[in-house]
Amino acid sequence: MELSKNYTPKEVENKWNEAWKAGGYFNSTPDDRPAYTVVIPPPNVTGVLHMGHTLNETVQDILVRRARMKGFNACWVPGSDHASIATEAKVVAMLREKGIDKNALTREDFLKHAFEWKEKYGGIIYHQIEKLGCSVDWNRVTFTMDKEYYSAVIKVFTDLYRKGMIYRGARMIHWDPEAQTALSDEEVEYKDGEGTLYHIRYAIADAAGNPLVTPAKGEGEIIIATQRPETIMGDTAICVHPDDERYAHLKGAFAVIPLINRRIPIIFDEYVDMAFGTGALKVTPAHDINDYNLGLKHNLEIVDTLNADGTLSEAATIYVGEDRFAARKKIVAELREKGLIVKEENYATRLGYSQRTGALVEPRISTQWFLKMKELAAPALEAVVEGAIAIHPGDRFLATYKYWLENVKDWCISRQLWWGQQIPAWYDSKGNCVVAENEAAAYALYQQQFGTAEILTQDADVLDTWFSSWLWPMEVFKGISNPGNADVNYYYPTAVLVTGQDIIFFWVARMIMAGLAYNTEKPLEQAIPFRDVYFTGMVRDKLGRKMSKQLGNSPDLLQLIDEYGADAVRFGIMISSPAGNDLLFDTASLEQGRFFNNKMWNALKLVKMWEQKLSADLPEQDSFATEWFASRLNEARLQVDKLISEFRLSEALKVIYSLIWDDFCSWYLEWVKPAYEQPVAAAVFYKTVNFFSELLQLLHPFMPFITEEINSIIGNRTPLCIKTLPPDAVADTTRLAEGELLKQVITAVRDARVRNQLKPKQEIAVFLQTDDSDVYKNITNVWARQVNATSIVPVHEPVANCLNIVSGRDRLYIQAETPVDMAAQKQQLEKDLEYQRGFLISVEKKLGNERFVQNARPEVVAIERKKKADAEAKISAIEETLAQLDLDQK
RNA sequence: GGGAGCAUAGCUCAGUUGGUUCAGAGCAUCUGCCUUACAAGCAGAGGGUCCGCGGUUCGAGCCCGUGUGCUCCCACCA
């Protein structure tokens, strides 16, 4: 078989994706093996995978593939989220482009469009997941609006309603005027911004509405500061601090709203900060959460001057129908013109924006459905605090998690949208309400409760997307719609949840709540939705900026795969991804992955070449190299095991990378490589193929395609993805130490060659002066070959006219035809000597310190003694060598 | 306003019970090589007051205090 010069990912990746699918290797059904379950954090159905997803999916795939190779029945469930607001916004925009107004459509027609849209674009993410090599079970794809999933959500709603945990009520909520729906507190993102603080005059009047004093003196007015002059028509009071001397005379007085001349009371409350602005606050209960609370306390009237779409309502009486921002400009202009603005100042502020549409959020009073959170939060907190669920990395998020749960507020779960699970509440004409799982049940219930038959209409609202996704780990196995079924019994709880730290409240905490609320009959360890939570960092560009459409720094995943190959993308993103920290994405690391592919491809070519010239009779010359590498492999395997169990995947990959590139390719293969055109001993060849196979297996979870390909080319029949990892074995520490010594002396001689311009092809003779020739016994042959030495001869005396090297505590003499550069050698040796002497002094100082010798642990003292002996030996070796150089020079 | 985290080589980061073979890795840099697996490579090298200051200790990159500079989360005073 002819192998191409370089590795070509594209065909290989397609080929293996097909083969894996055909083999059904990633499809899981319950059996007698232990389960290892992962549910994908469902991406938005109409979205595309960005680099954050790519990181998360890669991490999950590594864990899942590794578990599968460890003998678990691994099951990774793919799926997507209907993402109510985001998707509905996209569908509305698409319809608008076609000239269709959503409000002109019936609910049914709109949903038809939405499902069409979902069919058209929903496949993109699945295609990307497959391209990336994710070993998901495609038989288990779940969508949060699937029929059964839908009914599970409804079931949970009605259940919680019956338990008294869900209620409906008028509250101040965050309103998204663009999507025209309520938002939960978590869906609001605050951003710093620059605002203007307007100081506006309000005239003062007595109870009858007459001015208190002459306005000309400037005393008949009260000045308030506001950022939102367009809301003054909604003012229902002016509030000042009771201790504020400036306003003490205004008890019982009234103020008059400018422009509309409506009279409002002046009230007194300690809530007001006397030092801020003028110390007088306009109170607008309909449009500010604090004012709302103040209004409740003082029994103030509520005047809602905004419509749902953010335009001014009839109640505003002026500028009705104008958009809130346009109205602000006009009102400011009018106030200014009438001399009612005293001052305008720039003001740093923070404003809330809708996470889904980006619109500036309005506080708004409206009737919504809420879920009581206190009861749900307590066990969810306990599960994490008591360690049933472990958050990685470390406990960094424990404090945040705890704080949120301890201060959690009721969850606003209704949304004024059509795309989502419609709230199963039915009303009669008087507003009486029944909640039931379907219309028929609702009618029956109504009849039972009210004793009459009436026409009922269903609540128009749908549920918050997270109210469906919090059931995800259960309902992907039908754990809600069909509790106790074989699948959910086998796969639940899942092993690990891999997700971004930004959705810890939206999703992670709520899944824990749902899991505990719907598995009350089980012990805690069985009720939790997952045992571990692994938070990946945020993917940024190489300058540390967030990835965004505006900056254009968010690469297209498929394009990257096309350019570098999926393995290289996975490698690049994992190698630069320290556990838990943000990741600075740079295509340079993808390139490194591509180079790594090639490196392995070339190792494959070498090994395949050997296969052509096998010699069955040739004995293995010496077994050192194979014995050493076997030990090295065992050692690395243990490291990888430990690192992966600690979710330190980036470091595990680095260990494997270095094991393959440095230890296998640079050292081992060179050590066993036959001379030019010489045959290879069959024994060595087969051992090498085994080593290679094991390396590929170790790397496979990280880079599944190329490993699978090479594994098959070197003759393994079983696909890597289902090949069980061999049990860990103990490494031979003697071999490992010999290997390190060998690397050291090879490098020492090569370094001497470079420094003295001895070409690699130039033959040399090496003499070794050592007290311990035993440690060199096994490695001398390889050593000589690797440095192109005709011989390595032990000596007891210095050899004249040679290159002098000190390696460890031993001395090497290199004999070559080229004359040696004495001065350069001397300089190097003297530098060494200086360092060693300094080192010795520090060790001696320590050992000379009685308190150290007495207090430190005995093994620490012993180590110091050994350091001292080594340093002394090395120093004398260097000194003798320097003396020899002087002799040579004479 | 409240809380959390970070600061180690030019860059990105390891450094897990405090012990100068512990100051490391990858990338980048420099030097020499087209050596029949690999120039997408090989061989070799250089590079750091471990943010400043103080303390604990026989001993501090590691522990404590403090200052500085970044990052994030929460709360949302007009």
C-alpha cells in the first residue's frame, strides 16, 4: 500500500464517520456493563456551533470515548433546544423579510412556519457535531419540543401547580419590548453605559393645587434628577428623606408634573438618599422596581405610560404612540424650551438588556406565572455542599452557587410567545382558571370545580425555555413521561455535565432542583442528575477579546475543519485549554495539531517501510530500547489516567503529545531504527507495532480520526473506538532511569559536536571515565549508534587531546580528527563550575544549620546529603577536566 | 456597594500537603543541518528579582498580612 506524502484528513474523516455509523458503535442499549452517560447541553436549534460549543463537545467526546474504551457502556445523547425567544425572534424576522406580519397570523400558522424553519436549519448543528467526530448515539436525538418532551413539560407544570408551587400573579418583571415578552431575572444582562441625568423643575402646590410661594423666588419648586424624563407622566409622587431640612416645610404639599400639570403628593421615606442629586426622587411605580416597592408601601397610584412594544400609551396623555427613545428626545426638547431643565449632566450608568434580543429591558408590572423556588433550592444546595455533586475545577463556583440558591427569588416562567410549550391553564369568561394536562381534562376539572359547563380558553403564553431544559437529563430517557422505564433506570444519573459557567443558574442549578424533586424515592446519589459538573472556560480570540459577530473574530467551525481537519481542530482547542480558565483561541495551535498529524503519519510510513524488510531470523540486538519504552508507556498511562480523572484534559493531551513526539518518535524509533537498507528484526517490529497501537489508543479520545486510520493501516482489525484499554502496569524504574541517562549522554555528545563543528557524519571515538560503569552497561550500544561513535571505551585516566565533557559526575573524552577549540571548552566548563560551587555552598550552608538537620524530616536531610556528594563529585570532575585541558594546551 | 479569582520566560500556562538537581512545558526566538519516516522536519542553544513591600519559618514561587494591576460574578440609587 502506497502512503501519501502527507496526511490528508478529509477523506479519512468521512470514511471513519461512515464506518462508525455503519458499525453502530456509539449506539447504546442497557446491558450488564456499568453505564457512563452524558447528555449534551442542547444547543439552540437554529444556531450554529461556535468555538465555545466546539470546546464543550470535544471535552465531552474525550470523556465519553475514554469511558467506552475503559469498558463502560457509554451513552452520549445529542439533541437541541427550541430556544423560545431566540428562535421566535428569528422566525419573526424571517417572516418580516417576506412581508408577513406575525400579528396577522394565527398561532397555528405561525407555528407551522416555525417548524418549517426548524426543519430547515435545525440540522446544521447535528452536521457539525458529526463532523467534529462526536461519538453520540444518533438513535437518541432529542428535541425539547418533541411531542413526548412537550407533554413531559406540561406534566411537570401541572404537577407543580397541584403541589402549590406554581402561582399566577401581577408582579414587576423585566419586559423585552422587542420580543414583547416577560423575561426572568437571569435573562437580563447589565452593561455599563453613558447616560444623561436631567434635573427637572416641578412646581409645588398646596392641597388645593395653588402654588405655595411665588415661583419667581425659586422657592416654589422642587427639582428632581432623572435619566428617564419620558416617564414623568407616570409619576405618582415625589419622595424626599424625612430628615431632609430642605424639604421639611413640604409636609402635606403637592408637586405638579411639568408638561401635563398633574398634581402628585410629596411623600417622605428613608429610602431616599439625601446626598444624591437634589435629594428629591420622582416616584414612577409602573416603570421602576424600587419605585414600585415604594408605591406599594405608600399606597400610590400606578400609571403605566408604556405599551408592550415600548411606545407611549394613552395614559401618558402626550406623545402617545411615540417610541420611548423618540419620546425622550421630544420631551427633553420641550422641557428645555420651557426652561424646566435646570441641569443636564453626563452620568455613568448600568442598564439591563435582553439576553436574547439585545433590547433595553423595561421594568413592567404584568400578570405572569411564577415558580416558588425556596423549597426546590434547599436540597439542590445540600447536594453540592455535601459533595454528592462535585463541581470542577475546584470549588471556585461553590460560593456563587451557594449565594444564588440562598437568595433565590421566584422564577418567572411565562413568556408572551408562541414558540414553546403553551401553558396548560384554561380560563372562563370571568377569569376563573383551571390547570390540567389537556383540554378535555381541563373541561372535566372545570365542571367538577364550578359545577357548570362553560367555554374555556387556554392561556396564550408559553413556558420559559429553561422550564423544559431543566428536565433534560431525565426526559431524554423519558424519565418524566414514562417514569421508571428501563432506560432511565439504567442511564440516570448521568456521569458528568460539561458546560459553560455562564449557565450555572439558568440550567445547572435548575437541573439539580428538578432531579431532586422528581426522584424523591431514591437516595441522594441516585436522584442527582450528574455526579460531576465540569465548567469549561470561555473561548476568546488570541487577544483575549470575546468572540462576537461585530468583531468578526468568531471562526466558522466547518471551515476550520475543512482547513485543518477535525483532529487538528480538536487538538488545537484542547492543547490551549487549561482546565477552567478562559481559552485564547489561536489558529497557531490548530497548525500545531496538523503538524502532529503529519508527525504520526510519517512514523507510520517508517514502520510500514520496515515491514517490507522483516527478518524473522534476526534476533533483537539488544532489548534495552523496547524494555525502556514499555516502561515509559506504562508510566505515561498512569499519568494520563490521573489527569483525566481530575478533568485536566489539556495536561493529559500534553503528556500524550510529548510521549508520541519525543519519546516514541525522537528517541525510541531512532534507537531501534536499523542502519540504511538493513532489515529489521521481526521481534522489534512487532513490539514497535504494539507500542504504536497503544499510543494511538491513548490518543484516540482526543484525535479520533487519524488514530483510527493509522490503527487500521498497521494491521489492527478492531476499530480503536471500541477497543478496550489494557490494564495499567507498573513501570520499571531502573529502565526509566537508564533511559534518562541515555538521553542525557546522547545530548551531551551532540552538544559537544555542535559546539566544535563536528558534523554528524564525522566519526568519533568516545572514552568514558566513571566510578559506576554498571549503569552504562545496558545503554552503551544505543548510545554509540546515536552519536555515530566507533566505540565507547571505559578508561580510568584522562585521555589527552580530546573534547572534554562532564556529564553528571562522569567524564567523557571525545576523540576526533578535527582540532579542538580549547578556549570554548574551557569557558563552558568554568561556567558550569561556578554554578556547581554556588550550589554546593548553599547545600553546605543548609546542612551546616543545626536547626535544619534537627527539624527537617530525615529523608529531606538525606536528599541534601546526596546533593552535596553529587555536587562535590561533579566539581572535582570539572576541575580535573580543566586541568587536563591545561595539560593538552602545553 | 458585596463577593470570588488571577499576577511565574516574548506569548499561553504547569508547578497538588513549604526542602535551590525546582524555577518547568508548549509556542515563539537564535545557531547548524534538504542526514532515504518527517523542512509541516532534525540536532543543539539562549531566555525569568516567580507583581511590589512586610511577616511566619532552619528554609517561601508555594503559607500569612498589605499595596498595586487585571478579570469575573452578584446587587441594581433616581
